[in-house]
Amino acid sequence: MHYESGVGHIGGNLSSLDAMLLVFHEYLGVDDEFILSKGHSAGALYISLWSRGLLSDDHLRQFHKDGTLLGGHPPVNGIPAIPFATGSLGHGLSLAAGTALAKRLRGVNDHTYCLASDGEFQEGSTWEALIFLSHHRLANLTILVDHNQLQGFGNTSDVASMAPLWDKLRGFDIDLQVVPGHDLDAIRAALKIQGDKPRLIILQTIKGHGISFMENKMEWHYLPLKEGQYRQALAELELP
Amino acid sequence: MRKQLCDALIDRSQSPDMIFLTGDLGFMALEDLRDSLGERFINAGVAEQNMVSVAAAMAKQNLEVWVYSIAPFCYARPFEQIRNDICFHDLPVKLIGNGGGYGYGVMGPTHHAIEDYGILLALPNMSVYVPVFDQDLAVVIPRVGNERSPAYLRLGRGEEQKGFEVPAYSPWRQLTSGKGKTVIAVGPIAGGLIAAFNKMPEDDCPNLWALAELPLSKNPLPLELLGQIASGSGLMVVEEHVARGSFASELAIFLLNNGIAIGSFEHFNAQSHTYDFYGSQNYLRKQSNLDVETICTAARGI
């Protein structure tokens, strides 16, 4: 999809894809909400929706094309399973908190999931949201953090270090867990724990996961695949 | 207008869908609303970006969501949240900015809102309400509450002379009549002109119109006003807002697009934050030639 459209953002899509597919297939109920705070992983979101039958092959073929619904970031309209057009970082946790609080006030038991990047913990609004969601004890809210430690122009520790991120978050009144982000059983185990507080699960992930030449390489935040790289990636994934 | 705001909101508060978010403001003003709404009155703390995104998400869940703060904290700090989360999605969040224009006076430019509606009306789907009189709130709040798109309510204070009989609410109202120029004033500043205009000889007394809802494209000029403008007697626009993004600029484009000739055009507007000295709302209006005396002098053509 990315190769055919000649676009990048593959690295951060691959770091979050495992968790996203797991949530969409095993946890997300019909009335639950999923908010992708790291909107640049829209490709992984589209694939997750497609794998649940919520997007068609035709939709995917139009990815990044003129007149598409599937732009580089989640769209405003046209796909009911996408509630918000994210892309500017630092919005998703607040949107998720508002959604969860609204559902609680309405007395419905639906759950809200939000997937954020580690880089967007450099946004002040993310911390505003953390204060709010922990203060209101939004137990119907799960935040997943794709902690791949690479951002747009460097390593998160080199750009504006928050390391260790879990240490910064420990002071909040939330259920905080740190799990290997590509270990599905570990993520499942983390998602089993449901107390009376919001959950925040730091997924220790690998940018470009699954493709040897992309893994832990900052440049795959942006770069599109060349033909040779595409063929190699398919071979590594044992795809035709 | 805060008391009238509070009363009008309390009138709606029995709806289980109504939510009120404040950015830690409302002391000695909104306590009764807080008591009426209970858990649906949410002090979101000093965190306006989060508050606005939370509001957008709650509106997406079909709740009637109001957001309240001092005006610039309501539209300037969380601008991207208003743009992306509210306006792009056409969500009917109701933003209330207290202290429109120079309302916070000597508190200084950090608290002034002289570019609010110009900025907000640059966003898709936005409507703006600028009530003129305190009594307007009883009508404006239900209008804003029933909006199906984003809305911004710029709160000021009623400025009409005591005893003035406030006409029934309408987005456009003619407040004085005469043979002088046509004057359009946006929001409460119109109220302060009534008594001064009425003291003028009939030949000088302007036709004063108060405008309470923007943009012009949603609130077309009344035919009577259009006729007065087209008569060529001269047109003045008075607004506590900077020129860029002003109502006057939208009006001028409308008049030019439609080939409507006017005798003269004068715009009285807020000056941007370039002054060295602080002062009251009246002091700052004087610095911007928005005081009653200067406007009356201009209206008489002196």
C-alpha cells in the first residue's frame, strides 16, 4: 500500500501494527471507540479496519491518491470507525478522555482505546490530558503508547529526553504497565487488568518492526520504499 | 452579562445532555450553575487545550457542551483544538469567551480579545454571537444551545443608558433613527452610542444598527439597512476588534461584490496591542478612537 502510493511513515506504522490489530480483533466492541492519536500511523489503522471488514480493497487501493478517503492521516469524514481526524500530535488523549467521560456520564459501559506515540509526550497538551483522565478516574479508558524511541528527526532521548518515560508517568493515579510491544500475549495480559483507574500501557516497540533494514532506523519515519527494498521486505515477510 | 448568562444556562440545565466545562473560572458568578448541573459542571482546570478537545469528544457523543473561560484563553490558547477537533468535524461545541474586546481593561493585553471573532470566523462552520444587551442572553443562550455547528459567544456588558427600553432580540436591530449617517456597531458598544446619538439634531442623528451575530453571510443585511447604506449618506462601522478579520472587512467585500455604492466609509476599530500604557476599557477605547465622543464627532461629519 505504501509502496504503491510511494509514501512513507512506514516505520511508525509497523511499530504499532501488532497492538492495533490485537485491539481491533480481540477487544474492540461495536460501541467501543478507538482514537489514533499518532495519526501518522494511519496506514496501520486502515489495515486494521480493512482486516475487520470496515474498509474495502478499493479503499486501500486509493490510499494517498487524489480524491481518496484514505489520506496520510485519518480523515474527518466518511469512515464511521474513525471518530477524529488526528495528525497533529497531542490531541488524542484529550479526545479519548472526553469520549470516555461522556460515555460514563451517559451510563454506558463502552470502552475507549487510544494509541499514542512516545514523541507526543513532548506535547504539553498530552500532560494536560493525563492530569484530567487520572483526576476523573476514567476506568473505561485505555491508553497504549507506541514507545519505539524514535521520532521525526532523532532519537527521543537525544531530542527531548523523557527517559525513562514510565518513571515520568508513575506519579499519575493510573494503572501503568510496560510490556514488550510485539509480544501479543504480553499485551493481552496487560489488557486483562481492569481496575478502577485508567490504564496506560507502554508498548516497548521497534520502529520498522519486521523488516530488517528498517528496524530502529529513524529515517523510516519518513522514507518511501524503493522497488528493491520493497522486494526485500516481501521476501523477509515471506509474502509473494 | 455573566448573571444573565448564568440564569439562562440554569434554565437549560435540566437537560441531562448539557455539560459545562470551565477553565477554572466563574468564581462569584457560576456557583448556581455548578450547583444546578452537579457532575455535569466540570472544572477542567488551567488546561484549555485539553478542555477544548474533551469538549469536542463529548459533543461527538451527542452531548450539549459549553466551554467557558476568559475570552483569549478560550480561543487563542486552544486554537488548534478548536480548528481540528471542533470545526473540522462540525461539532456543536459552544465556546463562551468572557470579556470580549478590551473588557478586561487594565488587566492588560494578555486578557483582551480584540481579534477573537476574526480568527474564529476564518474556521469552517463557525458562528459568532455578540449580544448587545444583558437581556439578550435569555434569547441568545437558547439560540447558541440549539446550534448544530460550532459557536462562539463573546460576552461583554450591557452599555445602554439606564431606562432605555431594550428592543426584542434580533441579529440586526435599529437602535436610533435620523437623517444622518448609517452606523453599524457590533455588540455592546452599540448600546453606549444610543443616548449620545439621540441627543443630536435629527439631521445629524445616525441610523444606528446593532449587530449581534456573525458572519454577515449567515445574517444578511436587512433591506431597510441596505437602503440606508445605498442612499449614500455615509457608512460607519464601529467594532471593538482589529481591522484585519473585522466585520467591516466582510461588509466592504460584500458591498464591492454587489456594486453597492456608498457615500463614504469609516471604520472605527481596536488598535492592535502596540500601546505602552495600560488602562480601563474606556481608556483603551479612547486610544483606539472607539470612545463615544470621537464616534459622535465623526457621525456629525466634523
